Amino acid sequence: MPKNTLDLLPTVQRTLVMLGENIRLARLRRDLSSQMVAERTGISRQTLSALENGFGSVSMATWIQVLFVLGLGKDLELVARDDELGRALQDAKLPTRKRARKTRSAGYTGTRDNP
């Protein structure tokens, strides 16, 4: 039975490729081989290669596991941390207090001469 594949938006695909390249660079800066990272992560070298090439078929758990193995797990805490758009949308939906209308005393005619 063939796997269902998700058709990714071009922007999403570019983002995955960029993230994969960043992970590859982080691995190389640490002087770690793909075999070593794959073993520490518990995945195959082919899966690590797919991740580093930005393939959308790699699970989110695998991406996160690789980040932790590379010591980049703290970076995940920054995702959606300062959600400016979400906060603006939330603020726009907040109910506004409506002022109670002033009640006029009996006999008020609305003119200055007759208070």
C-alpha cells in the first residue's frame, strides 16, 4: 500500500530545504558524521539525508530528535513564542466595555435656559 504524500506549498518546501541545510551545517560545524548523528538519533542515514535535503516525508519527531542530538533543542522554545499576529487577532476579538447611558433627570428639556 503506497504512503499518502502531502502536497507541500512552495513556501513550505523552501522552508524545509532551508531548515535541512541549517541542520546539515550545524552537524558539520560540530564535526559529526551523518552516521554518528543517525545512530545517536536512532534513525537511518537515509532518513537523516532526507531531513537534511528538506523532504516533507520526515516526521516532526525525527526533526526534533535530530535538533536535540545536535544540542539545538532550546531553539524549539522560540517557535511561536512572540506570536504578534495571534496576539493582535486575539486583542481584536476582546469585548469592549460599553458605557452606560446617562439618565436624564425628570423635567429636562435639553435647553440651556431651562436646566
